[in-house]
Amino acid sequence: MEKRVILAFVLSVVVFVLYTFLFPPEKTSDQGAPKPEDRKAGQTAVAPPSPAASGIAGPKVVPAPVATPTSQPGRDITVKTRWFEAVFSEQGGVLKSLRLTAYKERLQDPALKELIQAQSVAEYPLQLAWLKNSQPSLNQAIFEADRSSLTLSPEQKQGVLNFRWRSPEGLSLVKTFSFTYDSYRIGLDIKIVNGTSQTLDENLVLLLENRFPKIENDPAAAFQGRLTYQDGKYEEKGIDKFEKEVVNSGKIQWGGLADTYFLQAVVPLENQGIASIKTTRPNPDHLKALFVLPPLNLPAREEKTLPLALYFGPRDIDVLKPLKLDLEQAVNFGFFDIVSKPLLYVLKFFNGFMHNYGWAIIVLTILVKLLFWPLTHKSYKSMKDMQKLQPKMAKIREKYKDNREMMNQEMMALYKTYKVNPMGGCLPMVIQIPVFFALYSLLGYAIELRHAPYLLWINDLSAPDRLPIGVMIPYVGNGIPVLTLLMGASMFIQQKMTPTTGDPTQAKIMLFLPVVFTFMFINFASGLVLYWLVNNVLSIGQQYYINKYVN
């Protein structure tokens, strides 16, 4: 029984890790937000959009005659806060660029992280359109801005940017963006003034759109897709799942597009502030989310304001939670999230003292090992006791090989005589499974480890470890995965020290596992490999102590 449970446990771990390897999970004042890096603004130029533009694709949303002449493309308006540099355009009153000042695009690249990946004017987010197409098109209309730029500072912490559009018939829209110096949150109030003589029976549609290019071994690509928090339930849906239009309706608390580390979200600030979200996938790397706002039914000469909040920033729980918009739900580590979250707080606590997430991972690993030390000790001791009984068990199997019932009775009598629990080596290990999987998810997908250095050649705990040697190695790339090889060696030593059941087949399988794990972990985050290596070293020490000093 014990042999089968141990084997099942080990194989379940292999299946879990292999499945995650092959099919990654779909996975304020901003107190405690990461400190921006010291660099000059505007290091990266924003490429001008393609002159080609089309209407917003979606149900009943098609191009219509433009109310405002577009012979002039409209001005670009720059907004700078502590955490981002944004560029808006008067053509549609849209967001052309938003770069995060606290994050780099790539580790060795001085360019700031750009959240807007658009290839044409039609793909810029925050466009407006009419659902029923009963009014002039808005996506190419000129929304006149009330200022040419806005720069916030500790002395000027608040600021607004207004975009105004008016049709010849008297219908007008005002998009008011509000900013706070120390926050990623952006307010958006959409004011509709019906200056016509007819009731306006329409729905406005707000566009959120982005592209998600696939880059080999890029941790950000572990999840790319749409997030929603609806009816109190959080859902991730990967980009590959959008083969056809997906419609969400109900009580939508927020919705957005995201990769592993960064989020773009729209949050209604009143009940039923979003009627539905219609998501499509125009191209393999391209998602488009249409946020259908509530019906207007606005009588002539009346006005209405639709309040929304926007978020363009990191999936960092310390940044999201103070906003009180339920956006912290976007930090989710899967099935064992309830265990991963407390471990994340502990990891951040240790990093607050050490200022190095590598050392914080090691301390967290030691803490978890100490917490489970009694259970692991009991498990190893039970396996050692079972190993001592192997000769007697072999004799019983041989003697009663044709009588299974009698064999089981004699086995139970043997366990009772020597006070050995055949399940004693397995149950303590099973109890630790949730913590193991929680750490696995946490260390593989936490934004805190993105571009976080440790020691020597390990300069990014979210990326695979590589010691550069200037030579390309098949499957591995440029460099040697030293940390991963050390992990595999430690796992092999641990397997050799672990008491065996005497079954040659199982012994061979167990010794082959370090090779399998080393192969799988080659392209895993070095922070995860570091945890596994340290855990193996501690297990070796514990096993040595038991083998040498425990009878």
C-alpha cells in the first residue's frame, strides 16, 4: 500500500509540473508601490500610428459618416504622473501610449514598459462608438482637448484632461480623464448632452484592445487574455480560447485584458455600469473587448454622465488592493490561491528586510521546511522502519503468494508486532502537497520576481537561469542552466538517500525522476528552481540526520 501511495504521489507531482510546463495557466494612493527607476522621461519614442483607420469591429458597430472633419489628425496630449507617461490623441480621444516608469520593457533594455501594443489608429484603446449605429461615428472624430499637456508632481497631485466633441445636430460628448500623481488609477467620466430635438435611444461602447505577441521563454506570455470579475466570481480566459465572440453579462464588477504581469481594466463606478462585455479575437495575437454601457434613453435637452475607473498598471496586490475596486482579484495563483496569497505576503515581508527576493525565497523555504519538519521526520522514519521489514515482508509474499487474503493478514500482523504504520510515510507528505503547489504557482507567476536580481549571473528570478558562455546549446539557448543542474543533482542525492521498498522497478523509476525534473525545469523561472534546490538540500540534511542518529 505504501509503495503505491508514494509512487502515486511522486507521479502526480510529475504530471502536475509537466502539464503546467506544456499548458501554462491562463493564469489609492498606491502605498507600497514599487519605486520608479531613476531615468529621464521620454527615452523611448512612440511610433506614429498607421494612417489607415477603420470602424470598431463588433456587433452592429460599423463605420458611419464622420461628424467632425478629420483632415487634421488632431493633437497628441502628454500626461505624466509618478508611475506612468501617457499619450492621448484628439482623434477619437483615445490612448495611444502608456509607459510605466517603474518597469523596463526588457531587463537589458532602458526603454520603459509599454502597455499599448497597437498597429493602427483603429486599435487604440478607449475609443467610443454607438452600439446601434444611430449616430455619427466617433472613432475618427476629433475630440478637442482643453490642454496640450499635463504633468503632475507632489506639489500638484491632481489633474484633469477634457476631450469635447459635438455633432452638427447638437449632440455632444465630453470625456473627462482625471489623474492622481501617486496612483495608476485613471478616472473617466463620459458626459452625454442631448442638444437635439429627439430622444437619444442608444448605448455607448467603450473599446479596450491590445496585442499579445508571443516571445519564446517570456514569462509574461505564460498568461495572455481577458480577465473578468462578475457576480462575485473571478475568471481568466486565455487568448487561445476566443475562437468566436464571447459575451459576458450580469453584474460586472470589472473587466480587462492582461498578461502574466500587467493589467488594463475598466471598472464601473455605479451598479450595472456595464451592460455586457463582448470579446473577440481578430488575429491570433489580438484581443478586442467591447464594453457596452447601459442604455441612455436620454430625452431631448437633457444630459447624463457615466462614471468609470480605468487601471493601466502591474498585477501587484499591494498596488491594486488600496484602490478598493476589487482589482486585487486579478492577482490569482490558481487552485491553491488561498495558500499562495499568505506565502506571497511572507515573501514580501522577508524582502522588506533583505532587499533581495533570492534571499527571501531561501528564508521562506527554510521557514516552510521547519514548519513541516515534524511531519517530514515522521515520514522518513516510517519509511526507514518499513525498509527494515523488507526481508520479512518478502518471505511472507513468497510463502503466501497463492493466497492473497492470508498474505494480507500476515502483513498486518507484522506491522502490528513491530508497531509500523504502512501509511506513515505517505500521509505526512500528502499534507504538504497544497503548500508545494502554492509555492510552485507563486514563484512562477508573481510580478515581484520580474527582473528581480539574486546573485552572480542570476539577474532575473522570473526568467530561466543561464550562465552565459557565448555558445548556443540546443533547447537550452545561450548559457548553462547551472542552478537547474544543481537542483537535479541534489534531487538525485536525495533519492539515493531515501529508504527504498526493495522493488527494483520502483527504485529505477525514482532514480529517473531527477532527470525528468531537470529537463522540465530548464526553462522554468530561476526563483522556482532556487526554491526547489534549497528544499532538496534541506531534505538531504534531514535525511542524513535520520539515517545516522535515529534508530
